[in-house]
Amino acid sequence: MYSKKNDIIDQNNQIISSINPEVGEYRLISQTKKIWLYNDRVNIADNGYFQFRHDFNKDQDIEKYYIYDCEKSEIEHRFTLEQQKNLVEFGSDEHKKLFIKAQYIFTSYQGFVEYSPFDKDEFNLILDKLDFQVVYLQHGVLHCHAPWIYSREVTGIDKFIVSSQFEKDNLVQKYLYDKNNIFIKGMPRFEEYSLKKDIPQSNKILFAPSWRSSVVKGKEGNNWKIDEEKLQKSEYFKGILEMCQSEYFKVFLDSNNLQLDIQLHPIINSVMWRKFEELSTERINFVQTAEELNSYLIFITDFSSFVFDAVYYKKPILYFIPDYEYFLCGNHSYSKLDLDIENGFGEFSQDVESLIRGINKIKNNNYKPLDKFKQRMDVFYNFEENTTENIYNEFRKNSFKLN
């Protein structure tokens, strides 16, 4: 029986090698070790990085590698000399070999192209050789309604790491995941945040809006391309322009000695940084990288999942969506939320004047969240401490069951 099985495998290898010789070579790799891979997105160090950093020195029978997708020199400083030996370039020959041998792939972004070094056609040719599980260390709380992206039948996600009961219930009820594959452990980066809970407050407000799929042309590799003309004609851009040019807002910031930092989403920022930077004023600054979130007096966003980092800090929150009607009509890749803004963590505005009124309310409350929003923040998260250790132990105990 085993002889017949081996004959079939050999025949499959020969057939696939004739179709794609390079993939055929990778099919000959055997799984002899426990290998865990950790992924984030291009130029971003997120939950994958923080989990790798925690796991690296634990249990030497498991080899652990961080997959980077940028210039290596840009990230080496984040790692010890020993950890640097296990940095592997995304899409490289070494990455492909490790991918085939992996037990677990921990990724903070769910897109296939963000964790697989093989394209879909190549992946299908090696599928029978793979025996890993994809663990989604999601980069933010899933609060948008996007079943065509996140539903169980369309993703390669085997296990979900979440931070709240809301997420677990949402994934089971609307995205059809098995509750036993969803673990309320928290985000690895929250452990880093916990060390910064008592840092000094500045006189600054942070506005961090999301991106808009309607102004994106497509992708080149893992990099998005922005349609600059569309962006500058969009209500999204006009809303930010209004914020920067509003005399009323300038007077308000001046009279209260406040500064506003605007940090654009990386997809927008990578292409349009210079154009937006021209809008900076004495009180409003476009920043490449925001300061520590907890140092800001107020956090403002639209529908970015970054808002849940502010919830973790119990930071006063405001929602500002100048193109809200366009959002509802499909300006982005989703047009509604699983956690409605009405049930969110701050007041909502569509124009600068109502935004200023919201800021003023928070100022008059000594820059603390208003009571009803503070109550929502207090009960949202329900994970235990020691997130990275808890995640590691969950998958360590199952490591021997794989392969």
C-alpha cells in the first residue's frame, strides 16, 4: 500500500515538475522540523513582530523566523543579533522552503499575498505538500462588515486571535467561524502599550483617518497605487482640506493652546505625503509617524480600526467622517460597520464646526471620555494579561498534534 502511495506521489511530482520546474523542486522538500513563521505587512512591525520577539527564545525544538518585506537595514535595529539570524526576506527562496515546512504561520494581515511567497497558481501545485495552520493575529478589531473578505469560506484563516467577546460573537454569527477556533487573547502589541499607560500628556490631538478604496488604482506586488487626481477630487480630501483651512478651527486651537497632528493611512501617505504636507499650518501638522498614542489628549478617526487602540487606553475619542454619505454608498471596500458608530466610543461629526463642539465637550470634561463612552470602553476588552505568553502556550500545546 505504501509503495503504491509513493508511486502516486512520484508521478504527481513528475507531472508538476513538467508544468513548473521551479515549483517541482520545492515539492521535494520534506517536513522534518517544527517551524513557525511570523508575518506583518510591507514596512510595518505589528502583532507578528511582537509575538516573534516573545517566542524567539522559548523551546529550541521549534525554529522561529520573522518574514520581512522591506529593506532589511530598515528593521534590523528592532531585533537582537541572535534574532537577526532568523530574519527572512518575503518571497525569497528561503521563505518558500520554510513555508512548505511550516507548522504555523502567524500573520497580522489576512491577505493571501501578505503571507504566501507563492502566487495562487504555484500554491495550488504544492497544496498537497502543505500542513500548516494560518493563525490570524489581526492587526485591529474587525468592526467593518466585509464577509467577502473575512468569511470562513473565503479566507485561509484557521485560527483567530481576538480581544473581545464582541469579536468572537461577530465572527461566529456573521462570518461562520467555529467558536473553538477563536481565542480571546488580546493583541500582542497591547503588551507594549501597557508599558506606556502613564506617559506624560502633550497638548496635542491626533487625527488618524483610514484610506478609501475608491481612490486606489490597484496593486503592484504588495504595494497599493493611488489615483492622485481622484483623491484630490474626493470628499475625503476636501474634508481634510476644510479642517486645515478653517479659520474657526485655527482660532479654537490657538485659544486653547492645542496642536493637531494628522497621520494619514500608510496606503495614502506613501504616495501623497508631500501634497498633504503642504497643508500644514502653525497649529496643524501632517506627521509621518505619530507620537505615542497615549500622549495625545484626544484621538479622532473615521472608521479606522486604530480606534480600538485608543479604546485600550480609554482615550477620549471622536469620529469625523466628512464623506460619510459617500462611505454609505460604497466609497470604500465596505459600506457599513458591524459595530455601528452609534454604538461606538465617541461623538460623530461630518463637518469641522460640529467636530470642534465635540472637542470642546471633552476639553470641558478635563480631557476625559464622556461617561457613556467611558462605560463602553470599560467593558469592551475581556482578555487576560500576558497576551504573548498565552498565545504561545495555546499553540505550543498543539504543536505536537500537527504533521
